[in-house]
Amino acid sequence: MVVELMNCGGCKERFFREDVVRGEVVSLLNRMWHKEHIQCVFCKLTITDERYFRSNVDPMKPACYACHIQTTHPACVGCSLPIIERGLVAFDRLFHIDCFRCAICHKTIPQRRGFYERDLMLYDEHCYMMYMKDLPPDEDAPPT
């Protein structure tokens, strides 16, 4: 363990006194690192903004903020981006509130208003009644 503390967590090279004096060595995830060797375990980019997280694939390696969000937050069905704050669940699918839109008019469907689902597509009440209600059901769709 002593050897681990004397070697950089990124490059595995031994630290020199000059590195420490110049402030080029930092403690991160219970190890010492040269600042320029702190790389995200996922995207391999150098983490320079001090926003790092313990990765979920290797607890001894850091993840940058963007990769941490991508790998730990569920994705929106509408846009495939991670849902960070609030989401909306409909028909066992997760959406950003702004991505919960009608398939015909593309307007956001308000949370407390009626909506319909047909063939995995969402419709607001107006569009469904105008365009979808009287269409025959899709032959491949399971009966409702």
C-alpha cells in the first residue's frame, strides 16, 4: 500500500518532491495523482474542472461529470438523454417533461391533461379525437 501512495494513480510513476512543491500532485479517491493524469475512466479525457466522481466500473478511477450522468441516470424515451432532475412515467416509459409530446402536433402534453397511447406513440386528447380515434387498430398490436 505504501508503494501505491508514492505512485501516481494515472501514470503509475513515482512522485518527485518538485511535483509536490509545485502543487502538481492531488489526493483523489484515496490515491495521489499528478493533476494532468486525472482522466475519466469512460471518455479518457483529462478532468480539469475538479468535478469528478467515483466510477461505477472501477472504484479507484474517476469519471467526469458528463460520463457520470450518462452512466448513472436513466435515459428519456423521447430524446435518449439522461434525466437528471424530474421525469414523467407513462406506460412504464420515462420521459423528460418537455419530451412528453403529441406524435401529431408535437406540442408538450401537460401533465394533468388527458393523453392517449397507440402503437407506442403518445397523443394529446385533441389530436387523438380528431385523427386517431376512428382508425382501425394496428393488426400487429395486442388487443386492448
